[in-house]
Amino acid sequence: MKVWLIAVMLSVLPLVSYAGEVSLRLNNGEYEIPAIANLPDSEQAVPAVVLLHGTASHKNEVGNLYVRLAAALADVGIGSIRIDFAGTGDSEVSYRHYTLESAVRDATVALNYMQAQPRVNAEKLGVVGFSQGGLIAQLLIAQSPVFDSFVAWSSVASDGVSAFRPMFDSMYQKAKQQGYVTQEYTWRAPLDISLEWFEQVKANKSLTNMATYNGALLAIAGSADKVVPAENALRLIEATSAYPAQAVIIKDASHIFNVLNEQAGEDEQLLRLTVRWFAQTLQ
């Protein structure tokens, strides 16, 4: 993977909709990254967490999970930043810009922004990655070994193609022919996935590179996850030198922790576990 040297430029837009949050446009040198930072009021610099969303999602995540997480973290004195990867949410560029490398670059811009804030304790940093966002978090940790704590939600935990085998089987050849392939979704508009994304996934060594990570690690998965099976949480724990390290399997939870089911409570359990972990490992 390339190591990107990034000068962060930003403009703060007057789009704040709730206390403590500010909407940003962070420039990575190629395009702007929509972001929302949440810094709680504090007389001392606060820990901060970078929130990385999953495939075809956005900075607030399904069911506003990241909005809710950011507010809950702020309540215990922890700041956060969440971003839209290229082609998602409020991003104004095509999803063809999205690759593993572009996602790590954008996450690095967000990290750099938070490290530069006087109200942030740059010695107390965490990261959350949801699904493919968990893979991006692993790559970010390997490139920027500054994180004290990592929470993985339904995270991919493998090198190479294995986690994405169905996509490769159905779309890789067409991507090779025309440089991209269109992926249809039931919950959003189609996205054009670039050949570069496929090639970078093939070469990916994210799990192998996590062997040197010795910060705190909490891997949370759902027992009913049919997208990224729960055993990935254990695989991630076992691949690292993390301490403390814990895998939690939430009974009957889906890949998205049943967040769209108003009668279910697995999403609340997910948020409580995450906030408690960061409160224990970053403060």
C-alpha cells in the first residue's frame, strides 16, 4: 500500500444540526471528503475516535448508528469524526474513485484533522470500522500505528479475495473488460465498482499486517450475520497481538445488528458495548 502524505485543508460549513457537531469538507488533494466532527465540551483535551462506514453506506451509517454512537461517546467525554468515503453519502465524486487505497487515504485525512485539534488528546485515539470499514480500519492501523483502541463491527477479517468471493465470481471478469462493474442494491442507487478496487482486494494483506497491533481490540459480530460470518471476529482477535482483546457475539443479531427492527434491542447492545470499551481503554 502507498503511504500518502496529505496536507489537510478544510472549510467548516454552517450545517450543525445538534449540539457538539460540526460539518466539514476535508480536502485530500483530489476531492472533498464530507465529514462530521463531534467534540464534547471539556476543560481538558479529550480522546477521539475515527468512525469508518461499511460498503455502500455513509457517514451516519444505517439506522443512524454512527450518529447515535458519536452522541454517546460525547456523553462520556470522547470526541469523534465520521466521513463519507468517495461516492457515498454527500460525496460529490463517483464511486469509481473508491478503492482500498482511497478509503485509507480519506481516513488518514480525518485522523490528521483530529490530531491537529487543540481540544483532542492525540495520545488517546481509537477507531471503529463497520463491515468493509473494519477492513479499512485494519489498513489504517497498519499505516498509522497511533491507535490505542479498535472496535470492529461485523468486520471483514481476511487477506485477499476470500471475504469478497461472491463479488469476484459474479463481477470481476466484467470489471476487467470495461474497467468497472455496476453493483445493484435494494436499499440505494447502483454503484460503479472500479477494477482498481478488485485488484487491490486481491493484493490485500490487512489481516496479516494486524499481527503487530498491540492496542486494545473489541470485535463485535452477530450470530445471525449472513454477510460476514461471526467467526471473523475470532479470526481478527487471533491474528493480532492486541491487549486487552475480546470478541463478543450478539445472539440473533444480523450484519447490521437488527437496527431497522424497532422491536429488537441488539443495536443498543452494540452501542453500549462500544462506548464502554472506549471509556475503559481511552481514558
